[in-house]
Amino acid sequence: MEARYPAILFKQQLTACVEKIFGLIRDNLKKEISPLLGLCIQAPKIQRIHGGKSSRSPGGVSQQSPSSQWDSIIKFLDSLMSRLRGNHVPSFFIRKLTTQVFSFINIQLFNSLLLRRECCTFSNGEYVKSGLAELEKWIANAKEEFAGTSWHELNYIRQAVGFLVIHQKRKKSLEEIRQDLCPALTVRQIYRISTMYWDDKYGTQSVSNEVVAEMREILNKDSQNLTSNSFLLDDDLSIPFSTEDIYMAIPAIDPSDIELPSFLADFPSVQFLIHRSK
């Protein structure tokens, strides 16, 4: 194999190397952003401002404004884009990394929302919605060349938050919720959000008892059919591109257009490259 097909072997090894590096970078980015996301899923409790001075906690520490938590996410994304472009990473890989980061943001925020009842409130929905608006601006500024389908990756958390902040939930039928408000969500996920929801701002109620009963009936049938009972999203750890994708996305490079470093002249083994470039 090595003697007869050296080009194929090299291609396989190079692909494995690229996939490993991509996976390592992606995993490190997830570790960096996870603590920041933990602060963004629930609106911080801020005391009212008195006498023109910022409020302080009982321990005497100044409280952060709600927007500062999301500002940290934006700064993280700005730093990521700056590092990638500063190191001349091809736009293809920047786009793939960025969409993977936004997919992780979607999963973390959505799962946290469904696991914590204190997050399923009207005011918290407004807080997360304002943060998502900041992410939308960032994606628009980054443009599709580098951001790719990042906004689409946030579908689950966007629709869940849209449900939290919509008025007159009791007037919505299950069909309207599934088709118009939350088309990406399963009935089990909609049931989870609607039964955990409480309005801490206006005191309104969640969906009607009829809608809840209808969802329970569907879930009971799903349980009998051995359908998954999980309402959480799974993190996709696969590599989001193939060797062919890389070949098609990255333009061919003519070696004659590349200026070789001057120090190569001291190495006899690469003299053929120097002669070829002249």
C-alpha cells in the first residue's frame, strides 16, 4: 500500500491530521465558552439604582448589568474571529468552526432552559431574547463567508424563547404552536416548556388544559412505541466536513506563485524547489 499508492496514503494521513486538529480546537472553544453561557441563561438579579449610584450586593460587590453577560460572549466571538483570520485560516474552516460554536451555544442554552424552572419565565425569556439579538448582529457583521449558517444553528433556543415571550398562550392550539411557534421542537420539548413556564411579570397563564391533555396523549403513545423519552439535545461530535469538501472549498495553489523563505537556500535537499521557483 505504502509503495504502490503513496499519494493516497498521504491524503489519508493529512485528512486524519486536519480532523484531529479541528476537533481539538473545537473542544477547547467549548471549554472556553461554557462558563460564559452559564451566566447567560438566567437574568441576573439587580437591585434598583438609588441616588444615581449602581446597586451593590449584600457583600458590597457591584452588580453587573444584564447586558454585560452577553457582552462577554460577543467579546469571545470577536477574539475567536480575530485569531482565526489573523493566522490566515481559510474561510472554509472558519465557517465550520463558527457554526459548530453556535450549535454548542444553542444546545447549552436550550438544555439549561428545559432543566431549570426558574429560567422558564416571561422576564427571563426577554433577557435571553435580547442576548440572541446581539448574536444576530454579530453574525450579520461577520457575513456568511465566515459565519455560515450560524443563525440557523440557534433555531431551538430561538423558538423556545419565542414561546416564553409570546402573549395569550392559552388561546394557542397545539397545531399553531407546532407549526408556527416551535416547528423545530418535539411535542415532548414543547410539553416540558409549557408546563414549567410561569409569568413573573404579568401573571398570565401558560397553554390551556386542553392543549396539555392533547400533548400528554401524544407522549403516552410515543412511550408505547419506544420513542426516546429525552427532551434534551445531544452534542454532535462528528467532523462537519469531508476530504472532498476541503478539496472543493479551498482553491488550488500554484507553487510557482509562492516565494520561498531565504533560509531554505542553506539546505541541499530543497534545492530543487529553489530552482523551480526561478
